Amino acid sequence: MRRSVVAGNWKMYGSGSMIEGLVTALAASVATDACDVIVSPPFPYLSLVQQLAKGTGIGLAGQNCSAFEPGAHTGEVAAAMLADIGCQWVILGHSERRQAGETDSEVAAKAAAARQAGLQPILCVGETLEQRQSGDAVAVVTAQLEALVVDLAAGDMIAYEPVWAIGTGETATPEQAQEMHSEIRAFLAKHQPALAEDTRLLYGGSVKADNAAALFAEQDIDGGLVGGASLQADDFAAIVRAAP
Ligand code: PEP
């Protein structure tokens, strides 16, 4: 039985006061007994959130990490540093980073560094609208997975995030999302049979309070990676309640 998970990606939004209010409201409204609830603030606010969320059951993820060990890499953040301040997870390969030039092999190297530091990666994959319209969605996602599957470990999560649904208000239908999740699980069954059944597969792309339950009801959708709606405590709490 895979435990549900709802992870909020706060992207590059927030300020100290806004985040203080958001975490305080989440702590009062989100139940973490049946579902892993994770938030992923920008780096400068990780410690603040860690302090505010202490004892609430809300977990912490970085939005990225370096592929390198701590050292002379100005501007980078080592996976070990994220673990040190209380992160258990790190989002890797988000499409906004891939669009900025991050490659499959860089995502794989970051995932290796994350595991080494004791973090569990949330590995993002997904096709563009053009790729979907030309019938290449499965091939694109599979190619992204090829780079990641060799070293996949227990506890890693995969987030299917169709690029055309991120921040656009356009959501994959539950059927479209399930179809891809089932392809992903079949791919895992072929390449990592011991991990296929237990690896949690999240859907991301304009998940909202009013569409979450239908998405989460699908057999291979184990929860969501939520962007915009995770910045509103009421909306995020409603999405968490929709998780089975
Ligand atoms: C995301 O940032 O991962 C995301 C899915 O964003 P949104 O929910 O806003 O589409």
C-alpha cells in the first residue's frame, strides 16, 4: 500500500512574513496522519519553515540541489546542507529547470548526490504540448526516465508533470494522467521490478482543490506536486484532504 503524498512547490515566491502566515495557517489546517505533506520553499526560507513547522508533521523539501559535494561551487547548495537543515526530500528535474538548460544526466547526478546525503528525490518528468500533440508524450517521458531508472532507489518519487499543464490552469484529465502513470509504472516494472509497486508517482500540473480528488482516485496516482495552489493555505489543505 503506497502512502499518499501532497507536496507543495512554492517556486520563487514568498517573503518572511508571507511564509510565516502560510506555515502557521497550514499547521492549523492540514492533517498529516494519512498523507505525507511536504512543502518546498525557496532556499532562504527553508530554516524559517523548518522552525515554524516543527512538530506539525509537515515535511520539508529543497527545490534543487547541487550534483557536487560541498566545496568551491559558488551559488550552489549541497544536498548535505539540505539534509542538515531538516529536509527529507528534494525536487529534481522540474520542467522550469529543464527549460533553463538542465539535462537528464545532470538530474541523474543530482539525484545520486541527494541519495548520498540521505535525501529522497522527487524526480520530475513530463512532455511539452508540442510533444504531446505529435504523439511523442510517452517516448519523451520514457527517455527522461531512462536516465534516472538505473540508480532509482526505494523512497524516490516520480512526479509526472506535463509541461503544458504547469501554471497554465490546464490540467491533464484523470484519464490522461493515469494513462501516463501506468506507462511509468510499467517502465519501472521492466527496469526496476523490485521498486515498481512501491514507488510513489505524483501528478503535477494545475492541481486545484476542485480537481484533486478525481486525479487522486486513479489507481497509479499516489498524490500531487502542487505549485500555485500550494501558496494558499485553504486551497492546499483542501488538496491534502482529497488525498486518499
Ligand atoms: C509545479 O510547479 O510543479 C506545478 C505543478 O505548478 P502548478 O500547480 O501551478 O501547475
